[in-house]
Amino acid sequence: MVLTLACAAPAAAQPAAEALARIEAELAAQAERLAAQEARLQAQQGQIEALEAERDQLLAGLRATGAGSSTAAAVRTFASVDQVPNAVTELPSGPVGQPPQTAAAPSVTAIPAAMNVLTPRGRLILDPSIEYVRTSNNRLVFRGVEIVPGIQLGVIEASDVARDTAVATVAARYGLTSRLEVEARVPYVYRHDRLSLLARSTPDFEGQEQELEESSLGDVEVAARYQLNSGRGGWPIFVANTRVKPPTGISPYDVSFDEMGVAQGLATGSGFWSMEGGVTMIYPSEPAIIFGGLTYLHNFGRDVDTLIGERRVGRVEPGDSIGAQVGFGLSLNPRFSVSFGYSHNYIFPTKSEIGTTRQESRSLQVGSLLMGWSFRLSNRLTVNNSFEFGVTEEAPDMRFVLRLPYRF
């Protein structure tokens, strides 16, 4: 029995040694795999840091316009939107062991100011601008009776009206949070109107011309914008905005009138309180950015109670307005970008109490083609230039805006 036990001990120890060797080999293999995984994690972390650096560089370019004012989304919310979109740089969903093969997308800053990227938290954007608007109309007015087609009894007048308006505005935007900004705009308005009566079907008529000129404070505006979502998962970024405009300029009913009810002065404001609400959409599609928006403007009516000519004007309710805008911006290089778009507004009829009657004007369709360009002079200063060309009868002939947003 003793000999049997002595011989069995070495035989039993051999399987245990083999099992221990296998365990040690497995532990060594696991250690190698852990080391390889750690190396891959370090490489992925480096890739993430590189992408974040590209993202921050992109946002710095976008916000150099004040557009950090009318889009970017990555793993978390790091940008917001403004009276212009930026681009999205998303982290890849697959393996990121290799460095990126493409550079960060250049910024797009030529888009309309109302659609900018929101101002970063704690940052102030000073946005002075100069605006020029040209409007002209040729009118043929008949006052009389048409007995049969082509035979008219009465007075026919042909007139030419030209209006030039220049507006110097100081605006400031401030980022309260990463998703909320406020803005204030103070305009100073200069207007010059020329009315030429070219022809009248009355004896001994001689051409008449009237010129009016006025300059004064316009209607001040206060606005706020809030980014609704982060733009993750390929979604566009949506921004809600609101704007309030008190009647700080000269009202159309505050100017003087002659005995015929013809204005002898010019207004620099609407004369009514108004409030606008809307939503802006920004969708990055490198190297372009698609933008769009819907707005609704409500004008608050009031009792004017003034005498114009021989008739008293009572309560006036200006027509509300529905507006839409769509277009795209394209970055040509990291400092220069262009944009194209279309804007359209439908203005409801205005209702007025004149004497004992209640009158209603016709509705208006105001459509304009949009063009713009932007050049970043430095990390803080950008020059933006935009144009609008009227394509409907009621729209201004052209509008020119030059802005110089400066980021503090």
C-alpha cells in the first residue's frame, strides 16, 4: 500500500501542472489582448480629440460673424442658431483607429442674418449695418365712368413715384446660455420720396412734381432666439424666435396733411405695435448649408382718431403677415462664402374706419430673390453684404445691406 501511494503522487501532480500552465497561458493571452485594446482606446481617444479640435475651429469661424448669431451638432450640443446656419461635424459610428482623411468643412457665414448660429454663452456681438432700399412705381389712375370699353368719361392721371430709404442700424446680440440669445436693434431712418404727375386728361395741365424728405429714429426692435434641438442623428437644427417692435418712429398718422388729404411729410415707423414669432431650420450638407424659415407677424390695431383732409380716421387694424424663406449657403474657402435664396410674404388686408364707413385694402404679395456674400477679415470681424431684388409688383425694386459684425 505504501509503494502504491508513493507512485501515484507524481502521476496525480502531472495533470495539475498542465492545468496551471494552460491557465497561465490564457492569462498571458488575455493580458496581450487587454494591452492591444488599451492601445486602440488610446488611438480612438486621440481621434476624438482631433475631431473636437476641428469642431471648435469650425465653430470659431462660424461665430466670427456674429454668427456664433441666424449649426453644428456632434456627440453633444455645442452650437446654436440666429436674423444663419453653420455646418455639422459628426463623430464616426464605426472604428476610428485611423486618422481622418478629410479636413473640417469651411464655415458658411453669408446666410441671412436672421438665420445665424446663436451667440455663444457670455459673448457679445456688436452688429452695425447700413441699408438702402429703392422703390419705384408707375401708376395710371382713372377717376370717372367707363360707358363702354375704351370710352371713358372722367379724369385720367399718369404718375411716377420714386422712394429712397437709407437706414443706419446699431444692433447687439448677447448669449445668455448655449441655446438662448437676446438682441436689440436701434435704427435711424432717412427717407426721400419724389412724386411726379406726368399727365392728366384736363385742359391746360402742366406737369407737377412733389418731393418730401425726412430723417428720424425708426422702430426699435427687441428679439430672442432659442435652439430647440441639438441636430443629432442627421436631424436639422430648429430655432424658435420672437421679435417685438414698438412704434418709436414717426407714425404715418403723425405727419401733416393738406386740405385734400395728401401727406406733407414722411413716416419713419409703422405707427403700431407688432410681434413676430417663427421657426428657423438649418440643415448642413457639406460644403453647403440649407436654410429655411416660417414667420407670422401680428400688428396690433389702435384708434388713430385723426382728421385727414375732410374725413376722420378712427380705428385702424394693419394686416398681419405670413412669411417664408428658403435658400442655401456655400463656402468657397475657409474665409469666403456666398448664399442664394428666396423670400416671400403674404400681407393680409388692412381694415380702417374712415368717417362712417369701414374700408378694407387689398392683400399684398411681396417676393424677393436673395443673394449675399461674406468675408472673414479676422477672428473677430467679418464683412457681410446682401442683396434683395423684388419679383412681385408690391416688392421693393432692390435692397442693399452691408453689415460688420464684431465679436467681443
